[in-house]
Amino acid sequence: MSTDKNRATAAAILPLVGGPDNISAIAHCMTRLRIALHDRSLVDDEALRALPAVLGVVEDDTYQIVLGPGTVARVTPEFEALVEEGRSAEHPPRTAVTAEELAAQGAALKQEQKARNSTPVKLFLRRIANVFVPLIPALIGCGIIAGLNGVLLNTGWLPAVVPALAAIASGFMSLIAVFVGYNTAKEFGGTPVLGGAVAAIIVFPGVAKIDAFGQHLSPGQGGVLGALAAAFLAVRVEKLCRRWVPESVDALVTPTLTVLVSGLVTIFGLMFLAGEVATAIGSFATWMLAGGGAFAGLVLGGLFLPLVMLGLHQALIPIHTTLIEQTGHTALLPILAMAGAGQVGAALAVYCRLPRNRSLRTTIKSALPAGFLGVGEPLIYGVSLPLGRPFVTACVGGAAGGAFVGLFNQLGVAFGATAIGPSGWALFPLLDGPSGLGPNLAIYAGGLLTGYLVGFAATYFFGFTRQMLTELNADREPTPATAPPAAEPSLAKI
């Protein structure tokens, strides 16, 4: 039955994005079905948003349909199968518009989208995110197992199982550099296994015997940042070899030179440099939260929604991963998750202030459960951002929640998340810290409650002008105050 439902969802989406012939590539992240389109003008946005399974749509370098965690991983294979089936069948020619009109519409839309989204910084950050996003399911699974193992260890229950759970939880993290190297080479156009082979040097125990410029290396030195740099270098070396090495010996010479040159540079340079950068990141995060926790939490919690909106939050993914690799958890994620709490509080206030706007209230009712679990796109793009002011007041709620959690970091009750991906209530199983599970849960819950209350109050009292209330309570579609820019998912949904 579940398979039938997922296939029905895929079948409903396909014609609304222009059919099989309009799709050039398909992928998915934690919450979104990502589709590369030949012609954007063939997409029926309103009909897509009206589908019960669709939580929202976002346009960036790909067309992204928000389906939610779990659902997207099941719908995507069905969608891919339908596309393949459709391509193998005969299709009648499109006659809705002429070819010239179609080309002109598509070119105009593509040019507008490119100008808005394809800045060098955003493109670079997006590619870095593409390296880490496929690793998030493993990070979540291993993080939850690590949390469960911590509970068993502290309570003394099932002592025979604890070592097994520790091995399961730690195995992936001990080799994460290899996966980062593999994905980096794949993303930047190299041979993935060569990227993984070079990155594997970083975690090889034998590097402890190497003396690089008077300093002994240690296994794992440089971590994911070193793996990222090493694999990127391997891609550059490989491409250079492909250009100059004769085809007759390419299969032997290119892989050898790629691994040898990149490996030597990694051992005698990148491991040390990346290790220093990783150490600096960890030290700065610890200093920032210990010395100015409340203020740091206020800034981080308040600015995270705008960062997501602009796609700049992707720069935090390697930082989170580095902190998890160093300390076992990232102290930044519980603070950033408060932005979602402010968003939920703001949505509840909008619901109360607009009793006669049935369309907005319906959107809020359907999107709130996902919002409580940390999936914020439906509320952001369907409610607060189009209204304008409620987006700002949602940020105020996020700042208040972030300040609450940051204050306790400053007071010495530090904790973090053992994995990136979940947010909201879904982050509870991943919380970890030296103060113990009880204080961690209580402080995080207090931060969420603060975000809800402040986001609600700020939006209720300051989120609308009198004219806005009059217009929006006229039982019609809201007039957007601002057009939602394209954005990547938050860390909770990548």
C-alpha cells in the first residue's frame, strides 16, 4: 500500500513538471525531490503546491519539490522509474505554444534564474554542500546509536552490548574522510575512487610513523577539511594527466600519478595545514560560546533563517562535521535550530491574527507538524516570507531561543548534536554533552519554548500593520510583501 501511495505521488508530480521529456536529471536530499528541467515554463507551480503530498516548492539551480524526510526517499525511485518508462514510450508533439515561443519563455526564465542564483560564492558553497549532504543519513543513524550507547553506558544497562554499539556508531566517523574524498572527486569531475584513495591516507594509522618537517603526523590529522582539499587536488592532477598522458598508457600512468602526487602533497602539507584550520575552528567555537554564549546564541539564532534564504548556511556544513569529528558533537546546531522554533511561533501568531483567511490557515495547519519536527520550508515559503514582517519577527524568536541556549553554554552547561540533519523535536535523540542527558534535554526544550513564545508574541503584536490585517482577513490569497528568493535547505533538511 505504501508503495502504491508513493507511486501515485510520483505519477501526480510528473505531468505537472512537463512530463518525462522535460527532465534532464533527478536527485533528492533529506526533504526535497530535485529536478533539472529543460524548460521551466512547462511547470505548473500552483497545481504542484496543491498536491497533498507536496509541502512546498523552491527554485534554485534545480527545481525542488519539498516532500519531507522519509517520503522523498521513497517517492524519488518511483519518480525515476516513471520518467524512464515515459521516455521509452512515444509522446505526441507539444502544441500548446509554438517552438519559438517556448524557447523564448525558457530562455528568459533561465536567464533570470541564473542572474539571481548563480553567484560564484553560492555556486561554490552549493558544490561543497553536495559533498556532505549524501553523508547525512549515515551521520544521523550513527549519531542516534551513539546517543543510545551513551544512555546504556551511564545507566549500566546491557554492558555486553555497549562495545558493539560503540563500534557501530564510531566506524563511520573513523572513515568519514574517505567518503568525503570520494564525494569530492565525484562532485568536481574526477574519478571518485581516486579521491577516496588519496583521502584514505589521512586516516591510515601508518602516518604516525611519518616525520613531516620535524613534526610527527597523527592519523586523522586534518579530518574532513584535509580530505576535501586532498581530493580536490587529486581531481586537478587527474585532469592534467588526462590532458597530457598518451591514451596508450593512460590507464596505468594517470591513476598512479594522481595518487602519488596528491598523496605526497597531502602528507607533507595538507594534513598539517588542514589540521591547524580544524583546530582553530574548534577553539573558536568553544571560545565564542563559553565567552559570549548569550550574545553569540542571539546572533546565530537570529541570522540563521536569512542565511538559509540566501543559501549561505551551506558554509556551516563542513564546520559542523569538523566539530563532530573533534568533540563528538556540534554545539552550534542546537542554537541554530532555534530559528525553526521562532518560525513555528510566528506561524501560530499568523493563524490567530487571520481568522478569516482560510487559505493561509489551511497552509499553516498542514505545515505545522513538519515545522515542529524541523522541516521549515512550507512555513517559510508559504507563510512568513511572502508576508514580509512575520519573517522578521520569526527571526526575533529564533534569536531569543538561541540566546537562551547560548547563555547556558556560557554558564558551563555545554552540549551539542551528534549529527547534522534533524532539527526541532527530531533533534532530541541526538543531544549529547558532559552535563548529562537530563540538563541537555531541559535546556534544549527551554530554548524551543522560548523561541515559540517570543516568535508568537513578536509576530502577534508587531507582525502586521492595520492595513495588512484588513486586507488579509478578507478571505483571499495574501498579497506577497516580498518575493521568496531561492534557497537551499536548512541543515535540518539537507
